[in-house]
Amino acid sequence: MEAFEGQKKDLREKRPGKKAVLILLLFAAVIIFFLILYLKRVEYYRTRFQPYVYINGIAVEGLSPQEANARVTENIDDYSLRIISRYLPNESISGEDIGLEIEYSTDTESILAKENPYSWPLSKKRERNYSIASRISFDEKKLRERLSDLECLDSFNIVEPKDAYISLSEDGSFYYITDEVKGNEPDEKKLFEAASRAVGELCPELDLEASGIYVEPSLKGSDPELNERVNDLNRYMGAVIKLKLGADKVEVCDRDEISGMIVSDEEDKLPHLSDELVKAYAESIADRYDTLGKGLRFKTVYGSTVEVRGEFGRKTDIEKESERLKADIVSGKTTEREPVYVESPGVGDGDIGDDYIEVNLTAQKLFLVKEGEIQMDSDIVSGCEKTDCSTPSGLFSVKKKETNVKVEDRDYAVNYNMEFSEGASFYDASWRSAFGGNIYKTSGTKGGIGLPYSKAKELYDHAYEGMPVICYRTADEAINPEEEIDNEGLRAATPSEALQF
């Protein structure tokens, strides 16, 4: 009996409680409710269109095929195409204006048949667009005329597009991009094509910007090439090229000069560094500072100033200097250097400097100047005036130094010979017993300059190839050839000053 009572107790403990039963019943009721709702909607959408269904662009949710057909066709007589323009109010073209006609060959029943009523819960996740097969016609000529009457095609209202471009700041210190102007100029051909297409599909509106109807700038401020060009130009503007032109002359090419070399042309409409203008700058430097073949103003040891012209001096290699100058500008760095000179015999650094041989052909005196001080002076005998063999005046340089070489004056060799011009040399004229004075007028050399042996040797020991040689004449009354001039009464010449004449 006790065992039986125990079994009954176990069964009571295993039975679900009333609370659990209620929860199960409630859950079942909810499921049944939503199932009934779902099935009702299934039945509803068997005869009506689901959400996100469009026919000819018109929403037909909840409509029967007959109602949808009426909805699609009811506004045909009132159809108009709304034109959405940039910067201007919207405008409309009515179907009546363009002789719009439409005929339907298919009803909406076949479209509803394509819809699965059981999938209505998924309808919101996918949009379906249908078109009723129809014949739509309109008068293209009238459409063109109506379009031409729109405010958006009135030249008074049109803002033409403008390309982005590169500008130079007011103070000339940097370049920057001026953004493009979009404007609102429609492409009339595209506008007609898009409007025809929109009317043919009974679209309610045509957005000119979204449809790509406007004439767009060909170059925009965001263009990578444009931005790269600006960066290049600003790098160029940061370059500083210091051209050393002799002992105390420096020509600085900085942004003021460089900006003048940056131009736009038909070939490249963006500002760029012009090879022609870089070359023109190099030529201007050569014109102002090259001394080869130009006149030089030279201060003599006597303190007077003479003008000489000759083969010694600077000559810029225009092509190579232009290439180097462009490379320096493109680097954007500070550079200090000499111009690229032509390398040829007789071309020096352009300044006579502190080492030179000075010859006063009127006074028949030679001076060896080293480091700005007179190291040696000597009487000389130069080319004979009587036989038209005068030693040439001008600016020369020592071409070569030789020993034991024959000169034109004698049939035998001299000990020291220093050629400074064709047919003219410094040499020891040991056969002469006198130098200086007026000897050169009637008994001079054949063009060379004879010196006493000791003076020729000293000159040979201290002169070097490339050393400038200045030969000049002065007025007879300015210098008395017979007057002896002491070294103490002389002062060293200063570097020459370039002067074109």
C-alpha cells in the first residue's frame, strides 16, 4: 500500500504545472494568429499587387489588376515631364504640348500572375518594375520646339562651364588651383535624346544633372595631373641658382626670374617651364657677362684705364648652360656654381684677376703682376712700326712655353719663348744691347717682344700657360717713353671690369 502511494506521488510530481501549460497554449495561439494573418495576406495578394511593385513607373501596391490598369492609364491625359535644372526653377512639358498618344496591348492581369503571393513577406526587400507593352507616340518636332522654349536653354540664363586652371598668387610667391565652374549649359542633342526617352517611358521627371545632360568642364580641380603640375611649379619656385661670374659678381636666379620662365601655350595649356625662356635667360647672362671677344676696361699699373679686346675671357656654352639651369630649377634646391663655359684654347675664367702680364707698347715696358703686386718689370723691344710689324694690342693669354726654340727674328734659337698670339712671343733677345725707348719704331722685332736674358728667364719662371697678357698703347703725351719709372711709383692693377663696346 505504501509502495502504491509512492508511485502516485511520483506521477503527480512529473505532471506539468498549470503555468507551463498556459505558456504553451499562448505560444500556440500566437503562431496560429500569425499563420492566419499570413494566409489572409496570401489570399489578399492573390488578387492584388504586393508592395514595391511598379508598372510604368507607378506604384500599384494593394491595387487589383483593374485598379492598377486604371491608375496607370488615368493620368495619361494629364502626363507631363518635369525638367529639373541646375540653378533654375523646375519646368514641365505636358503630353498635350507634344501630341502624346498611348495604346495598351496588354493588361495588368498577366503581371499579377508573375507575382508569388506566398512570398509577400519578402516583397519589401526587392523592388519590381514592370512595363505594360504599349505604343507611345509623340510629335518630335513639337518636343524640340517645347524644349527650345525652356528657361534652361535661354542664353540669358546659361552659365558656361569653365575648366579649372592654375593661378599665380598676387605676390608671385606660389601657384594654386582655381576650381572649375560647372555652369548650367545643356547639351541640346543630349537633352532631346533624354527627353524623348523619358516621354517614351512615361517617366515623370528628367534630372538634367543626374542624366549627364550638362556640358561639363574638361579639367577639374581634383585632376591628378593638374595637382601634380602645381606641386612641380611650386618646387621650381623654391629654387635659387647663384651664378658666380668672376671674383665679385653673383647673378641670382630665384622665383622672380623663374616665374617669368613659366608660361602656357597652345601645345600645353597648363603653365610649364619653357625651354625657350630658360635658354633666353642663359643668353641674357651671356650677353651681360661674357667677355670673350668683347671690350674690357682695364686699369693699368700707371693708374690709367685702357680698353682692350681679345681672345681671353668667358664664353658661355648656351646649350649646356640651358640644360644645367633647367635641371637646377626642376630640383627646387639652392645651387651655387659658375655658368657652363665653352672649353677652347684662350678661354679663361673671364676676369683678368690678380695674375697677368701687362705690356705698355707706347712706353715699351712690361710688368709681371702676381697676386696683385708687381713682381718684375722690364724694358722691351716690340714689333717694328717702320716695317708694319707692330705687336698687336689686345687681350691674350700665354699659349705655350718653350726653351731652345727658333724665332722669326733670328736664324738661331732663343733660350726662353712664351707665345701669346700667333706670330708673337716673349723671348730673350740676347743679341740686343738696348731695350725700351723708341727702338721699336725703326729697329723693332717682327712682331714679338724681346727682353733682356735675365728678365726673359724670370718671366719664364713665373709665367704659366693661360696667364692673361694685356698689350695696349697710350697717347704719346700721356707717357714719356724715355722717362724711367720706378716700381715704387707704380701700383698693382685691380681686376678688370667687363664692358662691351
